[in-house]
Amino acid sequence: MNVANATISPFSLSHSWTLHWERLPSNLKRIQHFSSESNKEKQAIDAISKVGVIGGQQLQKLFNIDKKRLKRMVAEQKIVRHEMRLDGKIIPIYTLGMNGALIAGMEDAYELNYWVQYKTEDVLKRILFFKLYERFHGSGAEEKKAVSAIFPTPNPFIGAIQFRQSLLYVYVVRGDINDFLMYMKWKGDGFNERVIVIAEEIRHLELLKHALLPLKARVTLDSDLLSEAEHVQNIFYFLKDGDFVKDQ
């Protein structure tokens, strides 16, 4: 990697990503007999059902799902394995399977191959959502206790993290931001949720400043999510006098 590219985020759209989706046949028969007793599997499946897709490393790190269990979950149709590829490297990603939908209690709403609608930016946004969730879990003991469930959210948000008594709506900037601007235009004063925005660089937020100001939103960057900051509160910026400044 040359010096000019040294600071590019590993989650940047400027990389030459390719997506390789597993497409399941429409007449696929559901496996009738499978284990549904594992709490960590249930937690992982619930998270995927709320957000849509997760990275393989994130499944292992956040939910303690080892490679052997991952393979079994795929075989039992709880999750479906796909691949992102970059420069010859394969990054496994996973979506919800037919039996995963059953375990998550959403079999009636489940659509086979729902994932093929996701573009590269959609997958990166969801991986970054779980990177943020990982930072909450990797922080101090107090923060870990305060983090509980993941909740589904309307577009353009990726999901919400419950922290103490609040829901933190997560929006990820990756490419076009018109979805957020239009959402806030139509919601206006009717939207009062707490918001965290993830961006690759501060300059990508310039056009969002006006929309973010009344929300008292927190902002974090890809580099902050990957940093060694001990506590999650040390990775956020907020708007002050028209500029984003690091939270102290």
C-alpha cells in the first residue's frame, strides 16, 4: 500500500469491493429438525434479524460463535454465508436463514434472498454498525452493563442500540446522504431520537451539519471505531459553533 492510500479506511467505498451472494432456490425445503437451545446463537440470530447482515469476525467476537458452530448454523439454515472480496481476500458475511427467521419469530415476514438487494455500501454500513456495537461492549464494565438490545429502525438508519434507558439511532455515511436529508426534512420536529453518525472523514459531514444540529447528534469516524480508545465516550465528536469537536 502506498503512502497516499495509507490512511484510507478499510471500510471505504474507494476500495474495489465485490459482493458474492448465495442465491437460494425458491423451492428450497426448510430443515425441520435443528437445535434451538443455544443462547449465544439466539442472540446472534436476533441481531442479524434486526440489521440484515453481519461480518463473520463480528459473529465470532460479539457472540462467541466459533467456526465449527458457524458451519453448523449454516447447515441448519439458521444463517446463510456469503462473501465480500477485496484484492483476493475473502471476507465472510452472513444473513438470516429460514430457520433463523423461525427462531427470531419473524418467519411470516421473511423473504428468501432478501440480501440480493444490498449494495456494497449497504453491507459496509451494517458492518460499521456492528463495529460501533462492538465498541460499546469492549468498553468499561459500566458501559457493558448499560448496553442491552439492538432494535430495528426505519431507513435510512441501520439500527438502534439501547444504551441505559435510551435508544441510539445509528446512521452511517457511505456515499449518498440524500436519504438522511429527505428523512429529516419530512420528519422535522417530529423526530426526537438520539442519533450517532458514523463517517469515514469529518469532511463527509459538511452537508449534514444543518440537519444534525437540532438533534445534538454524536459523530464517530471509522478510525475512531478502530482506535485503542479505552472508553466508548472517547470516540465521539459533537457540533460546536459550526465545527465538529472531540467529546471530552
